Amino acid sequence: MLSRVAERMYWFGRYLERVENTARLISVNTNLMLDLPKVKYIWGSLIGITGYEAQFTNRFSVANERNVIKFLLEDDSCSIRKSVTMARENARTSREIMPNEAWEKVNELYLYLRDNIDHGIKRDGRHRFLVDIINRCNELTGYLVGSMSNNIAYNFIKLGRNLERADMTTRILDVGCLNLLNPDHPEIVEYENILWMNVLKSLTAYQMYLQHLHDRTPGRDVNGEDVVDFMIKDQKFPRAVLYCLGQVQGCFDSLPNADYPLRSVTHAQRMINNNDVIALLQSEHLHAFIDEVQQDLNDIHEQVATTWFGHH
């Protein structure tokens, strides 16, 4: 396979996952504000999750609901529209690689977003719009799983999807912790359980977390220690960081010349396994630990780009 085709498939997987994650994040946060009507500053935390604070500041002066939603839906840097456009472009230039039905679904997603994006700005139409975006992403992922050969091209799609998913999980956990530890807003502590439930729902993890918690400690409430430990170390839930890294390792095992990428993912797995996440949260050192995990994820990405795409 040509390196440029492999790169397109990798980024197609990342962009598609980013669209779903961002849509789910906006939807869950909109519902959260109904429970926390006095905690408006949390809208700004969504920008912190994306890592595009400078781009947001250049365009908007206040991180209120409307500005944050407009930025995440239609900005040229990290928005849903940008990610859908890039995913479609990568699919269009490699149409012969994936099933025709998958390309049709990508195009339908692009056209739906183009024609309905204004419905996402106002609250009254936002829920339906975001649910449609999420469902179309899931439908497209299902088409790829069910009708695309498990070959090199699909491994790069899967590789991009799982790296993006692990990255988003760490970002959401990090911002959730920082909100609770914010000394400028001590009132947020009384909403701790609601915030951790919001973290789980943002990652589609709430029901699986409850099953996991019931199996280990029946009757225990949602709490930060268990949520963070589950979302980082669980090896059965598809959005947990260690699970995603295991999927990445499986992709590397199926690809040629993977020695250096395999070393980078093994290093990340070892680092997570050797740390007590619950103790880190209790000692307020979790933020530094998540920074290390994110750096390891970036190192894996760099190894992928250097090994198979021919550039750093």
C-alpha cells in the first residue's frame, strides 16, 4: 500500500472518531447545564478539552454557551464541520479502498451537516441534530466493521480511531479533575457526583461503569476514584485507555516494520499499569500523570507518521 493512502485511512479513522466524540461532548454538556444552572463557566472547559484555547480566544472574547457551540460546530480549526470535511476528503481520494456503501455514508454525513448545522446552535434543535450526527458516525463505523476486509487499510483506520479515542478519554478525565480542583470555584464540589456522571456519559460509559462497579463493590455510588480507574485501566470497555492501546498494539502486530511503534505502545501500557491511578487522584497528581499519558499517545502518533508515512 502507498504511504499516502495509508495516511489517508489513518486520518479518516481519527476524524470520524473526533466528529462523534465532539458531538457527544456537546450533547451531554448541554444536558448537564440543566442540572447545574449556576455553573456557567464549565462551557469554557469544552474548549480546554480540544486544546484550541488560543484559536477560540482569537475569535471570541467570552466563553459562553453560544460562542463555544459555534466554535465546536463550525470553526476552521477543530470543529465538527472541519473534521467531517477532512474525513470526506480522505475517503474521496481513496474511494477504491473502502466499500461503496461506506463512501455513500460519508457523503450523506457531509451533506446532512452542511444543510442542518444551524439547528445545532440553538438549544431547541440541538439535541436532534447531534443525535443524528452520532448515529450516522456509528452507522458508518458499523459498515466498515461489517463489510471491509481486515487488511492493511482497515488496520490504519482502526489505528487512527483508537488513538483518537484514547486521546479524547484522557482529555475529558483531565478537564473533569481540573474543574473539581479549581480554587476559584469551590462551589463545584457539591456537584461532584453529577460531574463524574457527566464524564461517563460523555464517553458513553455510564451503564458499563455501573455494571463494572456492581460486580466489584455492590451499592457504591459514582465517585471520582472509580471513574478514573475504570476509564484508564479497564481492559474490556472500548473507550478505556488501556483497551484502546491494546487495539493499537493489535494493529501494529498486523503491520510491517512495526518494531519502533510497538516499543512506544508497550512503554505507554507499562507506564499506566505501574501507576496507582486512585492514589494519584487522591494526592492531586493525576493531572501530571495524564499529561504523561497524552505525551505517550503523541509519541505513538509520531512513530506511526515516521514509520509508515515517511515524515515526522
